Amino acid sequence: MSEDSRGDDNNLESSRESSARSAARGEFDFIERVRRQELKRLGLTQDNSSLVRGIGDDAAVISQRAGLDTVITADLLVEGVDFDLDRFNSAPRDIGHKALAVSLSDVAAMGARPRFCLLSVGVPEARWRGPFLDEFYRGVRSLASRHGVVIIGGDTSRTPDRVVVDSIVLGEVKSGRAVLRSGARPGDLIFVTGSLGGAAAGLKILERRTAADLKTPAGAEGLSRAERRLIRRQNRPTPRVEWGALLGEKGLANAMIDLSDGLSSDLGRLCRESGVGATIRAENVPLDPALRAATADGAEALSLALDGGEDFELLFTVSPRKASRLPGRVGGVAVTCVGEATDRAGSVKLSRGEKSEALAPAGFEHFRRDGG
Amino acid sequence: MSEDSRGDDNNLESSRESSARSAARGEFDFIERVRRQELKRLGLTQDNSSLVRGIGDDAAVISQRAGLDTVITADLLVEGVDFDLDRFNSAPRDIGHKALAVSLSDVAAMGARPRFCLLSVGVPEARWRGPFLDEFYRGVRSLASRHGVVIIGGDTSRTPDRVVVDSIVLGEVKSGRAVLRSGARPGDLIFVTGSLGGAAAGLKILERRTAADLKTPAGAEGLSRAERRLIRRQNRPTPRVEWGALLGEKGLANAMIDLSDGLSSDLGRLCRESGVGATIRAENVPLDPALRAATADGAEALSLALDGGEDFELLFTVSPRKASRLPGRVGGVAVTCVGEATDRAGSVKLSRGEKSEALAPAGFEHFRRDGG
């Protein structure tokens, strides 16, 4: 249990002294390195930026500005639950990317622009000695710079045996412009960005391969181009940062949520919060092109698009009179109208041609508290 | 590794469907409950507070105000490293309290007033089914209300076998008034709040008892009043929120840090950041009264006060001309002048009477990256 730290040594001082007197201040040095790299990247020193100070201090400091709201989210990822470094052969860099991506997606789903992030990372001894943290932060930094997000802090700790990451992102949006889940109105058109089902299909490929051949971890050999694309969607999702910020800035969306657990689950949440119902047209659901290419089974593809999680696309509702103001593409990503909100609260339907059935939430959830 | 979730089931859809169709939306329901309790406590609904919206949405929303800076910190606590539920018999409520206390202490150390918190909590299946989360949040809520801190979000996730908590606190301070570690000047007087060594002594008591009798976890039986007080200092530390906010508001401190790893380590950090040295007078170090009562060994007590971590007192430096403006007590807590900053950068000394020796960092640190 605690054999690695305080556990076995009854003499607190001596263990603390010997550890510290070895002068190997690992954790501290690492955070200091992240801080210096970040300040260098920003071209600032700790004291000359009016916007950010205190990186590497007890806490980070950010200026507030009148007329803006701060949006903040935290997402916890746990090895063996949310990712699997050994089994799926995903790289530490992927974990860094994905941890940040998940939180960027949440901020985008509020119509806000992400500005700052903090990463709390717990690492077991064995990985600490290797390149894990450097690679992890490479993934974080690469995605952060793409969106102008500054790493302002976090925490690094040891864990007994698994990597855990808590990713915290702060964004900004004009006061009162944050797009909540609760703002959908009957008659609103429902849109999604990009395409669906790819991340879940990627996970299936990884699971099949590792089940079939556990000795040879999934590599690129024997995978089609489409399959590799799907795996990449699972391991390195692209949060829809530009779409989210645009919808918030222009006040185009009445309600928004990001598709982390799957369209059926997340749409259900948005409807519940808004007190509306919804009808989704099956034929309009934008399937990931690689998913189309990788499978001939149309029903399976639709099921993955409706119920598969982790696509991190945005689902949002727009008043019909505003729909024409939506741009066709933002950053190369299109949106698709998949249905509309109805006044039948709690009723979420999937229509196929003339037929219609209930669309029950079937996405992935971490936990069933009461479940068997 | 991942047998509990995605691991063993190669058929993604069916496992996701069956789990979700059981309609036991545990995680979601729990967060919803925390949200409702918090809104009720605040006497507001999600939509009528201009300060906070979005609790339970993709992210929380907080108004920015001109003339203020936001201070933000995240602290990761891991079962088996930072706390031990089974071995030390510390209650889930204690973990909730301590997780928040650690971050409140960081915000206090910036001279800021804590306003909001987010808790990311990973819980293993076995504890999820029990009262852990309710008790944990009771501990969080109790400490949060004491300081007017609002719980605005977080994440709840499953872990394979250990509890992990990431505690995020946001505070506010007048623009430019945040107290950094780097502001100490030669000649500054060095103060600490409260008293030292109690938390480390409490940990020693817990370790001895559980080592002596693993079958009977440490209870109240057989413990002196002083020993119980020391255990409480370890399990339920009191962050110096009022002192921190006051020092920031009145601009009295040039530099500040909280004593999480121990005076010798944390003072070393402050000196390094400030480019100063320091001399601490051993006879002035305020020992925890319960520590005095519990041990006759003065050298051991001083060692715990200098090197023992987790007291969560504040250490700050003040220009001599401002020292008289320090209040004697704030919220019943006194401060003690323990020494002064010098112009010998990197030299941290401990003086006893006429003699003086180097005060090497000897506090607890999670990790030694290069260490044996």
C-alpha cells in the first residue's frame, strides 16, 4: 500500500532527511523546468507579464478584466480506466494531448476561448525515471500552443502504480455569453461539428488487436489507412476550439455540449437541462469518413456514431432564424444539422425515413453507482 | 489492468449499451447532487447569480472584475502516498478537509482570498458503493463554508484501486497585490503564523500505533489529549486563510510561502526565488504546544518543527519599518518573528545562542527523480 513512501519507515525525520539531503529535488526541478520552458515560449519573464505571474509559485496569478467571464473545467483521467499505456501502446505524448483536449473541448462547449491550463500529474516510480513526464508535457505543449493556451501550473506527485492526470483549463468569454446546456428551445435546429463514431471505432480496433495478439502491441503493421485514422481519433482527439469560441462570440448557439460520452447520452443531458425533447434524423448523422471506409456494416457504423464516446465534437442548438448565419466551415471543419428540438420534454427520438424510435442514452460512462 | 472497464469486452457497443441502458447514471447523479446542495447552500439558482453560473455544465462560469487578479492552484493527493485510509484510519471526511485545506493554504500564501473550488475525485469501485463520496464532500463543504468558498465543479471518475483527489482553488486579490515567493529583501524580518511541528508529530504517532498494532487501527483509546491534538493537526490541518488575505490586502508582506514540506525546505525555496539568504533563531521557532506536551525531547521537537511537513502555516517576510503594523493575532492565531533575510544569497542558517549552522532542506518531498 504505502511501502514506497511513509509506510515502512517509522522514523519520519530520518527518512525525510535522507531523501532531501540527497539533494535530488526531482519534483521541484521538473515543475521548474516546465515553468522555464513555458516562459521562454511566451517570451516573457515571470515579472514582466501583466497577464500572468506566479508560475511555479504557490499559485498562478491571472489578471481579471471587466466585461469577461472566466470558464473553468477539470477532467480526471486514470490509467486503466481512461487510457491504457501498456495495452494499447498509446504514447505518453498521446496522454498529454488527450488530457488537455478533453478539457479544451469542455471550454469550447461553453462558447469560450481557452486561455490557460494546469496539469496535475501522478506518476509511478518506474515511469518517473523514464521519459514519461517529458513526453507527456510535449503532448500538452504541442496542443496548447496550437490554441494559444498557456500552461500556468499544476502539481506533480508520485503514485503507487498508475498514472493519473487532472487537466484544468480556464477560458474566457464575453460576460453573459457562455453557452449553457440549458438554453435549447423547442424548434431549435440541432447541429454537430465534424463527424461521429471515429473514436469508438478506433478503440474497437485497438481492443481487437491487443486481444488477438497481446505479445505484439498494436503497431502500424497490417493496419489500413482508415484504421490508422480511427486509432488516431481515439488517441489524439481534436477539440473544436475555433467552433466553440465562434459560437460564443457571435451568440449563435442557444445551448451546447461536447460529445464525450456519445451523442445519445449527451443529447439526453442537454434536453434534460433545457426541458425539451429532440428528434435526430439517422440519415443526417455525419459518420466519420474513415469509419465508412473501414466497415461495410452500416448499422454498426450508425451505432458507433450515436453511442460511441470520445469524438469530442460539439453538439449545439440554433434558432431557425439564425441558422443561415452559421459559417459553412471553421478551420476546415463543417457542421451538420442532425435534427431539431421539440416541446416534448424528455422525449428523444431517432427517425429513419418514416419510422421513429426512442434514442436511449447508450454512451460510455465511467461508473454505475448502483449498477451490478 | 483494465478488467473493470473497457478491457475484457471486445464488443464495445454491447458493453456500453448494457451499462447505460441499466439507467444507473451514478457519476452524473452524484455531481448533480453536489451541485444542488451547493446552490441551495448559496441560496441561489443556477441562473440568478451573476457571479457563478454553469455549475454542473461542461464548465463553471465566474464573472471577472476589473482591479482584481485571480489566483489559482491545483494539488494532487494520492492514497498510499499522501494519505492512507486503511492504515491510519483517517476518515473520508478528513481527506475532503485536507485536500481542500492544502489548496486554500496555497492561495493564502499568495495573499489572496479563496473564493471557488473544484474537486476531481477518483474512487475505486468498492468505495464508490459505500459512503465515501458523501463523507468526502462533507469534509470539503464544511471547510469551504467556513471560508465562504463555493464549490463550482470538478470531476468524478472511477479508479482501479486507489482514491485520488485533485483540489483546485481559485482566489482573488487586488491587482498586483499577490505576494510571490520572490519578493524578499535583505533585512526583511521573517515571520511564521501559529506553531510548527505538530502535523509531523501527529504522523509519527499514527505510524507508531499502526506499526505496533495493525489489527486495531488507531482510535482514541490510550491516546493523551496532546497526542489527539497532534493527530488532528496531521489529519485536519487549518489553512491560514485570514492571515493570508490580510497580508495581501494590506500589502504587509514582501514574500510568502506556505509550510507544506517543512520550514527548512520551504524557506530554502523562498530564499532561492528571492535571491537572499536567511538566519533563523532556533529559540524563536514556535513549537506546537501539544508537541511540547507530548515529548520531553527538545531536539526532536525542534527537528519536527524545522523539517516536519504539513503544518500549513504561512512563512512571510516583512520590511522592518512595516513590522509594527502587523496585528498581534488574526482569528486567534499569532505570528512569531523567527529570523531575518540576509544578503548572502543561498545561505540559510540556524542560530542557537552564539552558534550558527547551515539549515539544509530536510522536508518531505513526494519524489526523487534521480534518487536511489
